[in-house]
Amino acid sequence: MRIRRNTRWAVFAAVVIIAALVAAILLRKRAAPEVARLLPDSDAVLYVNLEPVRLLTTLGKNPPKEREPEYEEFVSETGFEFERDLDKAAVAIHYGKTVQSKTAETRYSEVFQGHFDSARVSQYLRKVAKDVERYRDYDVYIIPLEGRTVRIALLAYDLAAASNTDGPNVIHGIIDRQKQAALPFAGPPLVSNYYRRVPLGSVIWMIAQSPSAGVPPDRTVGLLPGGWTGLLPHDSIVIASARPLNGVHVRAQVLTHSSDEARTFTDRITAFLVLLKSLDISMDSGGPDPDVKAAFQSIEVRQEAKEAALTATVPFAFFKKLLSEPPVEFTPETQKPPAETPPAAKPQPRPKH
């Protein structure tokens, strides 16, 4: 009897363990990528998956002919090239806020996943660091850079984190979450609350809170292209994404507090699009580019209750040009030159009689 009872408990325990494992696997499959979930709380989160981008473009296949001296030194000593070796990256953006007439700078925290030689990277970081702190079995390299302090930690053979926020709390928090990587934690609030609205298969996405009244425009990040950030209602949420289908499908959802805010934003963007679509758009001075023109002509905006949605389909050719050519140039639509008036015929001298 006792043996049978023990067997029942053993079976019950096994079922519970299996159910927990299945639940954990399902949660992890639906969760945001790990590099994004390791980030701290912030005002915006940007995620990029470069692996499929490399399949569609020449990114990483042709090393740039010229590099900044500091970057050239980094590549030479570590063997790591961002264009070639970085697979995934997530960036937390901390807006600089104004407090008592003093405006702080926007700060950033990043988690990178890719292929690198830990020993070589560690040796390089130790050389440029002014100090190395030990935290929970990880080395944190403290590096002065452009008047700020950057803290970097190598979390795994393919994972690294960095932050230039004040103090060590942010980098310590990333390390703490890395220790819990086996658990299906949801990530920072913006990710846990809104990632489910990011379209499946997106290789680039951003979730951001639009600047409040106390944040100067130059202390934020461009939430929408072309300087549209100033058109956003204060404290709205922007969920932008790009995913490759028959072209690169771009979508930006703006979640506002009321239908009136959504309608006002939609009307402003509609007026902006009328102007935008009247321009000749080119990647350089070579004249209008049909792929670029098609991308901008495809932009549409519509309102649904408290939300506004912008959509566009970018041709793959345009996407490749964005990664390999100069920035887009906007010029007023070329007007046809007026027909030239033929010169008046010179009067012929009258014959003498």
C-alpha cells in the first residue's frame, strides 16, 4: 500500500515537472528575444536582428575601405566587426530630462549577441579601462569615453552588455537578469506590456514612449522618420516594426489616450504625407529614384479608435540602398521648364528703289 502511494506521488511530481517545463518552453517561445528582456526599464527599446538582414543585403560582406582610427584599432585587436559579427542587439534609451533648468543627456544601455573571441575582447577592454570591477563572478570594465563612463560586461561566449548611465546599478541589473536567463521573465515594462503587438517575424522593432512636456526634442530619439516625433501626442506609445515579406513591411502604431488625440495625429500626418509625396526623392544627386519614390508613395495612415497606424511597403532594392548608399535627399518636385520662345525674326532691310 505504501509502495503504491509513493508511486502515485512520484507520478504526480513527474507530471508537475513536465507541465512546468512545457509552460516554460511555451512562455519563452512567445517572449521577446533575450537581448531585449535583459534590458533595464527605459523610455524606449530598439531591437535589431541582423542575421536575416545579411541574407537580403551585402551587409558585412564588403568591409568598409575606411574606418575611424579608434574603430580600426578595436577591429584589429579583437577581430570583431559589427557589420559582420553582430547578430542581434537591443538598446534601452533613457531620455534626458530637465530638472531645475538643467537638462541631462540621453543615455543608453545595450545588450549585444554575436560571434567574438572572449579572450581577445577581454584583453582589449582591460587595456582601455581605467578600472575593472568584479560583480557576481563577472568583470565589469569601467571605460571613460567622451566625458562619460561606459561600463561593459561579457555575459557569455556570445553575449555582452554595456551602459553609459550614471552609476553601476543598470549594468548590475543586466547581470542579475542574466543569472536568471533560464526563467521566462518578461523583460522591462515597455517590452512586457507591448511586445505582443509587434508583428511576428519583425527583424527590427522599437517600442517607445513619446517625450513628455519636460523632455526637450534634442534629448530624445527619432521615434518616427523625418522628424515626425514632434507630431506625437505627449505620453503616447509608439510600436514600430519592419519585417520582410514580399517587400519590407513597415508599421508604426501610435497608442494615444483618446480618439480625439488619435484623430488629430492622423490629420497632421495625412497633411505631412501630401507634402512628402509631392517631392522628388533620391538617394543621391542622380535624380529621382523609383524605388525610393515607391516606398514613400506606399505610406498610409489610418485611425482606429484611440490608435493611429502608419504602414508602408519598402522594396528590397530600396532597403539595400539604405545600407549601402548616402542618405535620402528630398527636393521639390521638378517642374517642367517653360517652352522656349523662339527668337523674334530680325527685320529684313527694305529694298532701295
